[in-house]
Amino acid sequence: MPRGLKIAKREIVARISQRVGLASLLEAMPHQPQLLVINYHRIGDPGASEFDTEIFSASQETLAGQIKHLKTHYDLLHPDEALDIIDGKVKPRRLSVLLTFDDGYRDNLTLGVPALKAYGACAMFFLVSGYLDAPGQIPWWDRIAWLTRRCAGKTIELSQPSPVSIAVPHGDVDRATRQILKQFRSAGVDEARFFAELRAAAGNDEPSLQSPLLMDWADAQALRDAGMTIGVHTHSHTILSRLDPEAQAGELTTCQRKMREKLGIKADIVAYPVGSRTAFSDETKRVARKAGFRAGFSFY
């Protein structure tokens, strides 16, 4: 691995742990000294949401139980301690865990932070500066999920990136949502055309919000003041590999600059949006390194 930017692969542990239990999952892992990064997105009840249900990682009660278990049985690290391991400055003594949260949903602050503080824990929160600017936005994956729900009982015809027909059964809308999200994340998608076709299938309807899903800058300041660490998740949460190097640099440095101006912090850690193997590239890492980022996190 090149010197400089280190890539820490985040395990999709939080989602799996809801099904099999975090304790059972961790017991099945090798317990040699290593850094395990557990990533969360939304906190709360997916059954009460009209948006993407699979973005929910845990309820507040489940999260609190997981933090308590990790604190009792493993080294639950402050982000600075984890970054020292990533940088090779220190070695983990045993299985060590870093907690991260992506996207900046407001429930991370209202439900996640109290659970962390109850056990003296600290996590890294990767925020999207464009969402903080306008928290009334609905992220593209939540828009896709909402529109797909309006197509229950229909078949959606999409031409992006290649023609496909996706049935949306009344009893399995979530599966269809996963298929449509996979289609959207594929290379070569014309995003405007994709959404135009999906909106047409849903009757040209659009979601609205009674209260914001996402944090604003005041919330981010509260997150900082609570002792949490804040990192960069780009300015618009676009898939970076779709952009040319200049546009990628703009996504990273705009978010970095706004965090310095609004929060007074040096944000030099990035989590690549979506984080799959095809969502960022060696060029992305080169651009991030040039912009002064210390570490980058993926999600596969």
C-alpha cells in the first residue's frame, strides 16, 4: 500500500448484528490484535419510515447495548487512537473497535450521541456539507426508496445504464428498492434521466418532509461540542468515480473548507460515498492525498 493515505475497510457489522447479535458475530471473528471499524447510518425504527429502510443500522436501545458490550469486552477506541493504528504509530493490543456514522442523519445526534455518551464513548461522524447547508434535502437513496414504494404492484421500466424491467410486488417493495438502487449505482448512469423515468413510474409524485431528516450546521456544532470527531463525506454525496479529477477535488475540498469555516476544525479524514470498489478509484485516492487527507474509509 502506498505511503500516505491509508484505506481502512469498514465492516458492515452493524446491519448484520441486528440479525445475529453483535456478541455472537464478534465471537465468531478471529481475536488477534486488529482494528475493526463498525459503521452505522440511521438510528431508529425502520418500520416508521417511508424512506430507505436498510439504511437503519440499529434502534437506540440496540445501539446502546452494542456500545456497552464493546466497551466491556474490547478496546473501544477514540478516533484519534484508531488513526494512530492506521498510521502505523501504534499497534492494537487486542481486537480494537472504532465506531463511525455516515451521512449526517439528525437521529445520529438525537439518538446516537446520547447512547455513546452514556458509556463514555466517542465516534467519528462523516458529514456531507451540502446537506448541512440545506437539511431539508432528501438524499438520493431515500428518494429512490420513496418513489419505489409508490410503484407497488407495478413494473418499473428504466433505461439507465441499460434497459431493465423491475417488478415491485406489494409484499416485497424493499427487494425491488435494492435492485433499483443497484441500478442507480452502476457506471454510466444519467442521473437526471434515471430520476425522470422513476418519477414517471411513480405518477410524477415527489416526497416532502414534516421535519428534516438531516443535520444542519448548528447540529454539527452540537456534535463537535459533545466531543465527537467529524470527517468529510464530500459536498453532495455523489459517487466520486463518476467525476473527473477536478470535480472530485471540488467535492472533497469544498466540504473540508466549509467544516473549517463553520466548525473551526481541520477535517482531514474522508469516507468515500457508497464506498464500494467501484465508487472511488486510485485517482480518487490520489486527489484526496493531494488535498491533505490523512486517511480514507471504504465500505465493502
